[in-house]
Amino acid sequence: MLRLDFAYVAAGVALLAISLTAMALFFFRRRAGDPTLIYFGLFCTLYAVRLLIYSAAFRGLFEESRGFWSYIDWIITCTIIIPASLFFYQVARQRTRNLIRWLLAAQLIFAVFGILAAALGGDLRSLFVANSATVLGMLVLALLYLMIDGVRYGLPKALPPEVRVLVVGFVVWLMFIVHANLLGLGLLHGHDFEFVGFLVFVCCLGYVAAYRTFANEEKLVAIHKELEIARGIQASTLPQNVPTLAGIVIAARYAPMSAVAGDFYDFLCVDEKRVGVLVADVTGHGVPAALIASMLKVAFAGQAEHAHDPARLLASLNGALCGKFEEHFVTAAYLFVDLERQLLRYSAAGHPPMLLASQSPGSVRDIEENGLMLGLYPEAAYTSVEIKMKTGDRCLLYTDGVFEAKNGAQEEYGRARCREFLLAHGDASATAFVNALFEDVARFSGLFSGRGQEDDVTLLVVDIA
């Protein structure tokens, strides 16, 4: 009896150490997003506590009655199957998950009624006998279900390594469970050594939980590498240099929120006197938005014949994008600069207005000539506006990540601040201006203090020299 008592304590302490290690591993590697370690740790903790209260030496440390410990043992008996079932649910196939859901629901009902019955004075011996019968019945039903499922759908030809380890450990523990429950029903006599089978099973569970955690991390690393590749590809689709034309200076600043983004800008150089500038914003973020931006890049590259007509160019882009996606749309603004005729032509599709700063009157105007967003309605029509340009004029095109940037008080940067910034920095060069404006937005929204960027940001300035 003394050796058995020592075995209970040793096994309980070992299981507590294993459970704490599993939980620590989960919290240190939370990005893997797999809860099997938590379920495994809870399962081991409950079983470890039950083993410790079986030990007379452990019970002697507390001034509690034997009835109290029997009640704690009963609560653990009723609830221990819940984290175990959740663990199996995570690693099981989809068809087997249906069985586990039913078993889990049955165990939850039994646990609620069992704990209430014990609290209301029910006989624990009778309750333990009922639990043993319930467990054996559930095991028989589960085995029958798996046999029928195997006959109906066929057994898998090759089980994954972690599943094979889990099956072996479970079979070993199952034999000890059957023995323990037969003891509980009085059909056999002797000592309960279920914890030995459980220790074997725990080692197998630990292997499976660790395997899944590290496998998920490897997948995340692979996804991260793919995103980095996608980022490089997307960066290559953006203009590597801005057009250089006598009479205008163009500068751009592009800051994606994540590895890949939905913001996009590009140029159509007609000749040395004429150039078209497009700024666009795809709804959403990440890979889907970036793929649509790539589609827009291809469609825009084929619009050279419409470069001089912003309305027709946007209508053509809309036709090319409609029907290609359902849950996204694109806002865009297109500016055509004609140095020969000293004209600006502008049109937009659901995009924030262009800001035009003129040095002579010292004012900033909103140039808004908007139609419907691109990619939603094939019949959408667009119009354009002509503006006589003057030396010293500055055109600011941008995406909504600029004026919708928020500070800690959820106050937006807003177009009013953009206008004020335009007036206050009229003497800065185009490149210096876009960098200064981006830094002002970043400072306002707390990016320099470690706060994450909430949207993609694109700034593009065209100065009339």
C-alpha cells in the first residue's frame, strides 16, 4: 500500500509538470493557434489531482474529511472527459467529429446531473457505479460507430504518424480503463492501476500535441515566406521610377499596411508632353486586395489609347474589372497632364477628391468629379473636368488611408489637415512634401510610438514647374 501510495504521488507530480509544460508551450507559441495543448494540459491537470487525492500522504496534508475528497474525486470523474473529448475533436477527421460531439454532449449532461446529485446528497458509490456503466457503454457505442464507419467508407490506407502513435497509446489506456470500470462494477477484484495506462497515453498525447504545434508553426513560416515573395512581386508591379518630364515634377510615397496591399498607382507616358497618373484603392487588405490590384495593373497597361480621356479610361477599366470578383470593388482617381495645352483633365470613381493648391491665390481646392466605384456596375458612366494649370500648382492624389488615419482618441486626420499641410508646405519640393506629409500622418496616428498602421497609404504629388 505504501508503494502504491508513493506511485500515486510520483505519477501526479509528473503529470502536473507535463501539464504546466504543455500550457507554457501553448502561451509561448500562441501564433500557432492550435488549442490542443491547452486541452491536453487541462486533461493532465485533472488526472494529476485525482491521483494525488488517492494518496493518503497527500490527503494528510489537509484537514479535510474523506467525504470531501470523495466529492472532489467525483467532480473530476464527471468533468475529466470534457477536455479529453475536445482534444480528440481537434485531431479527429470530420466524420469522427460528429461522434465526438454527441459523446461530449452526453458527458456534459451526465456531468451536470452527476454533480447536482452529489451536491444534493446522492450516494457517491451508486454514482460511481453509474459512471462506470456510462463510460463502458459510451466506449462500446464509439467502437461500434467506428467499425460501421470503417465498413461504410473504408479504412484509411495509411494513417499519419501522429495518429498511429495516438491509436497505440489509446488502446493501451483503453485496456486499463476497462479493467478499472469492471472493478468499479464489482465484476473484478484487485487494485486500480489505470494511471499506468494513462501515463503511457499521456506520453502519446504529448507527442501529438507537440507535433501539431510545431507543424502549425512550420506552416506559418511557409506562409510568411510566401507573403514575403508576394510582397516582392507586388513591389515589382509598382513603378520603379516616376516619369521625368520637363515642366512637371512627380513624387510618390507608398506604405502598405501588411506584406501585400490593395493600394496601387501607375503612370501612362504618352510622350514628352503628356502623362497620365492613376491612384487606386481596392477594398480590403492582404492577398485578395493585392491580386485585384495586379488585375488593375494589367488592365491599366492596355489603356494607352484612352490616356488623354480620363472618363473613357475609367469606363474601360470598369468594363475590364466587372464580373471578376464579387465582394470587392476599386476606387480610383486619374489625372491627365497635358503640358502642350497647359491643361489638367481629371476623373474619379468613388475616390477621395484631388487637392489642388495654387500658389498665386494661396488656396486649396477640392477637385471632385466622381462616378461609381470600379468593378460593380458594367453600365457605370464617368465624366471628367478640365482645369487650366498654372506654374506653381500642386496636385495631391491619395488613398483614404491618409485622411482616415486615427489617433488614440479615434479622431481622424481628415482632409482639413491635408489642406492646411498643403498651404503650410507650399515651398517644399515634391519629394520632401510627400515624405513630410506621411510623417505628419504617422505622428498623428501614433505609428512612431509603436501603434500599428490601420490602412494602406499612398501619396502622389504632381508639381507644375
